[in-house]
Amino acid sequence: LSLDDTTMDVVQTVNFMVMRSYGDKWEGSKVRVDAYIYKSGMEGKEEDEMTRAPTKSMEIVGYHEKETSETYNYKIDFGEEGKAVGGDTLRVRVELVGGSTFKFMGMAICDH
């Protein structure tokens, strides 16, 4: 996901709603989420993403032992100092690092 030259006044958090489930299909399910903020005027975004450390990252597990599916919320908070402002670019990269199935139920980009 890429929000280039965002017109939002502020992006401080990215929230993910994720389903956790059970059984063979979900066993070992895990994603890595890397988020990058490029300040307005920053060059080399494409090349930089391969070598630059993400602004924030997290791993999210999609499996649990409960015999039900449940939705959980996860948040990346860039903080006051790291937040994106109008004209900046926000990029979020998601990679499946475990299992074969993962389900995002939603995502919210917020100013707080």
C-alpha cells in the first residue's frame, strides 16, 4: 500500500483488524508488516525501501488454539516525532512469513 504525497494533515497510526483462527489451514500463520514514512522531497523511495530499515515494523500471528475465529486489533504508532504530515509518503509492505493463510479484516489510517 502506498499513499504518495498524502493530502491528510497527519498520519500517526496505522491500525489493522486481523482474524485469528485454528486448524491445519491456519497453523503457523504469521505476517511481517513494515511501514515506511518518506518525508516530503525525499528522493530514492524505490531503491531505499530495499536497503533502509522500516520506520516501524511488527509481526502479527494469525493462529490460535481456540476453536473459534476472533478478530484482534494491532496498531503501528509513529509517535509525535515520526508521524507523516501533508505531502509525505506512507508505504506499508506486508509479507507472509509463516503458514499459508492469513486474513486482514480491515485497516484504518488515523491522525491519533
